[in-house]
Amino acid sequence: MSGLKVIKKALLTSLWFVFLTFPIMVIKVDPVERIIRWRWQNSLYVALGTFCVYLLAQFILQRKIKKLESQTEQDSLPKESVIHRILANPKQRNLLIVALSAVILAFPLFSSSYQTNVMITALMYVVLGLGLNIVVGMAGLLDLGYVAFYAVGAYSYALLNHHFQLGFWAVLPIGGGLAALFGILLGFPVLRLRGDYLAIVTLGFGEIIRLILENWSEFSKGPSGISNISRPGLFGIELSLDSAIIYLYYLMILFVIVTIFIVNRLQDSRLGRAWIALREDEIACQAMGIDKRKTKLVAFSLGAFWAGIIGVVFAAKTTFVNPASFTFLESAIILSIVVLGGMGSIVGVIFGAMILILLPEYLRALSEYRMLAFGAILVAMMVFRPQGLISNIRRTYRFEKTHSLNVK
Amino acid sequence: MNSPILKISGLTMDFGGIRALNRLELDVNAGEIVALIGPNGAGKTTFFNCLTGIYKPTAGEIMLTPPGSSKSISLKGLKPNHVTEKGLARTFQNIRLFSQMTVLENVMIGRHCRTKAFILGAIFRNAATRKEEKQIVESSAAILEKVGLADQANEFAKNLSYGAQRRLEIARALATEPFLLLLDEPAAGMNPQETHELDRLIREISKDGQSILLIEHDMKLVMSLSDRIFVMDYGKKIAQGKPSEIRANPAVIKAYLGEDVDA
């Protein structure tokens, strides 16, 4: 496109935007003075802003097209991202790991407990994202009701603590186990479903759990929730609020590391291969002797297990649970973490969780435009990197003629 | 010595009001190459789908007798993965490879039903699991060597040429250690050179003692390869016999070329 044409198009677009945003940006009804204020200067800002953004977007697109054209056929594989290049180099990787772990370990020491709390939430979503990644990213089963398992974990701790005074560490495996059981329970009816149908059923399942918690007051105390849940204990030592937060932070770091380790190993196993095969082609997968039923159920229950564990942590962190914390929006956020980060990619999910949880927190400076900016960033992300922030470059099995196993 | 390893009697498959298979009788002996031919829509692929558990036949019996064993197993109503476990593996007419996986990994998937490692094995990666993984890779590589794909083991399956993808499907099926291999139009879309290589490959597999049942439209390949041929039309068997007999069979000629109006 020639320069003049682009500018003409940009002008038209900005005019269109001025027209579209006219009611909200220009007209303001003042109910006190009972007059309408016409803020004409706002339409000028909108026009200018749209004009610039349009030109910038065109510029980036043009560059992308040029780059694509200049690429030879050989480069059809996804380009390795910066992260992958760093990870591939052992020296750089070790440096990165040391630097990162230093920052992570020292984080609560130089930041306020509010910051630490935000970071704990982000870490919780990292684990949730990794758990859902097993179901969605690896096994290819679109699960929109993931939050149900999170709720099962949280309520199992809340109820067991309320009625039987069971501690955090005792309930942790119970919560995980119960969630896994619910995963299998959900898995059975949806074994035959795929794609959209599976998404709808899992969405329904998530709502069922929430509605039960909301309406079965004798069991769950209904919408008013359960309060005064005890925080995690440290060998019976009473912790102050601040140190309890720091303790929880290190606990979450531990959980994240264990989760990454296990998910990583699962991905490279016979089971992980079966999941990927199941995602690619169900019929061929069965014809190769893979038990579809078992493989799917294991994916569901393992994914649910992590949600249950984090549910217990959530209840312990907030010391209060009610059904409002487990709405569909939560499932959507966790799913966005997986998709935004890059389906199936562990590093991607970590980045995705950090961005999706931390960004809205730190965008508070933009006050009421916070969610608008957040949405715009998400849309831009999906336009420019549809494969996610860090696309999954799977470790593949390599076989050299020397008859030795090389996992790259 | 020539005992049937697969015996099918009265196999019938209805889709609503349409009878896709009509009391089909067929048998495959140990070490034989049997071809199944017929015009398009005769029900050949339906037959394969019934055999491998993708469809559940309406009536009839499918009996499998593993070589060296006197006990027969009924395959009717089994799930596809159990059929594969019993020793029946297949390829697909429209290639169904795992395109996002490498060639080697595709074959490794075939080893799934002959290996055991599960969640705990995957997480703790104990000695038994490591040994099993090593064996999976080694035996998969050996199979790739056999079908001539060893050089492309690390390529993604989707990047292979058409003929190579067909051969990979065969390799993947072989990895499940079947004693009866079902090939659904293995030569479809191949050029003469590739067909020739396929012919050699099938002979080699047969020489290893595997029985083969194949559906094929390439008559040259069918006539040169098979020990016996079954001909199907409209879900029924219309002829069976040696290639030379089939070539001269009037019913077969009628099914393929239509009836002479003057006769």
C-alpha cells in the first residue's frame, strides 16, 4: 500500500472511531446541574490516538509481511523464540536460572506484604495453568469448568477444618485426591465428546458445582461462605500475619517447582506421548492400542489434582471461602493463561500467569481504563502471536545411528 | 500347517436400512497375503472397521487364532485398542498419522500397548521405566530401518512425502507386534516407483511370518502379491480364489466392467 492510501485509510478509521465513541467520550450528563456537558476536546484525542495506533499497526503488519515473503520454504517451522535460544545455551541458561532464583527467593524480603500477596496469587495461577495445561494443552480436551476442581479443593479444606479441625498439611492430599476423583467423575460422561460439545458439558459441570455450593446451605453455608479457616502451620509455631504470608510465598515456590518437575516428566513419558497422540487423532490413537478411556480419565484427574491442591492453598491463604470465588470467570482466566502463554508449553504458561495476574494489578495506575488496556493487550497478543507468548517447542526423541537415545 | 488365523462367518453390518456387509465369509491362513478387492462402495473399508472394533457388527462372528495357539478369541464387540492388543493392526485409507510428532515418535506410539509405564513410572522415572523407554526407542528405530525411513526418523511426520507417509503408517502398525496386518489401500496415490517399493516391503514383512490382509485397487500389485483374493460387491462376497482364477471369473468382470447389453 502506498503512503497516501494508508494515511487516507487511517483518517477514515479515526473518523469512524470518533463517531463510535461519541456517546461515551463526548456527551456527559451532569445530574447535579442538570445539564449536558459537551467535551469536544475528547473527540480530538480519540481521533489522534486512533490515527497513530492505526499507522503503527500498519507499519508492523507491513514489516511482518515483508519478513514472511523473504523467508524461504526451509523456515516453515516456527522460529525459535529468544527464550528458547537462551534455554538451549547451557551457560546462558544457568546464568538465567541463578539470577531468577535469587530474585524469586529474595522477593519477599524487599517488598511489602501486599506485593508478596499478589505474587502468591500469581504463583497459584502458575500451578493452575500448568494443571489445566495437561488437560487442554497436552491431551487437547477443552475444559471450561476447571474452576470446579479448584472449588472442590478449597471447600474440602474449609469444611474439614471447620468440622474436624484438620490442619493444612493433612487436607492437602485429601483435597487433591477429592478433586482428582471429581475429575474422573466428570470424565466418564464426556468420554465420547470432543471440541465444542466437551467445552459445553465441562462448562455446565463447573456451574453445577458452584450452584450446589451456593444453594446447599446445610452443607456449605451457602453464599455467606466459611470463614476463620486456619493458615498453614509450621511445626506448630504461631505465625504473625506478615510471616504467614512469607511462609506461604515460599510454600508456593516449592509447589511451583514440584509441579514443573512432574509436568515436565509426564510430558516426556509414554503417557505424555499417548496424550499428544490422542490430541492429534483419536481413531488412529485407538487403532495403535491406546486405551482412549483410561488416557482421557488420567488427564482429567491429574489436571483436577493440581486444581484441588491449589484450592486448599487458596482457602488457607484467604482464610475464607464462598462460592463467588469460583465463577466461570476464573475458569476463563486460567484458560487464557494457557492459551496466551502457549498451549502445551510450560515456560509459556508461567509467563502467561505472570502477565494475566500481575498486569491487572500493576495497571491500577490507569485506574478505570485498566480493564480496557488489559483487553487491548490481550487482543493485540492474539493478533500478533496466535501461537501464544512462548510456543511449545516440544522435546522430541532423536535417534542417532549410533544406537543411543538422545533426548534433545 | 495352514490353519486359519482369522475366520469370519456371517458378518453383517447395517447402517439404518442400508446393509453394508451381507453375511460375509472370509478366512486368512498363517503367513498368507490375502487381498480384498471390489468396486468403490463395496464395503471393504466398512469390513476393516468392523474387524478392528471401530464399528460394532450387527451379526456374525470374528474369530482370531494366534499362531501356535489352539484357542480362538472372538473379536466381536471389542474396543479398537483391545483388538490391537490381541494382535491385529491396521493402516488407514486416508493417512492418519500424528502429524505434529516426529517419525520416530509415531512408531513409538505403536509400542504403547506392549509397554506398561504409567503415572508413577513417568514421574519417578525408575530403572524399569528407563529401560522400557530405551527399548521402545530401539525397537522403533529397528522398524524404521526395515521400512527404509531411518534417515528421516527425526523429521515431523507431516513433512514426509506421500509415499513415505504410507510406509510410516505401516511401520507404526508393525510396532504393535501384530500377527495379522490389515492394509487399507496402501498404494493409493503412489507413483509406479513407490508402488514397486511397497510391493517389496510387503513381501519382506510377509517373509518375517506376518499374515497380511490388504484392500487395494492397484490390480497389478494385487495380482503379483496375493496368495488368494476375495472379491466383494454390494457388501457380499462374489468370488474367491487364486489370482489366476479371479482374473477369469465372469462375476468379477461383471462387477467391475458392468454387464454386456447384447448378451
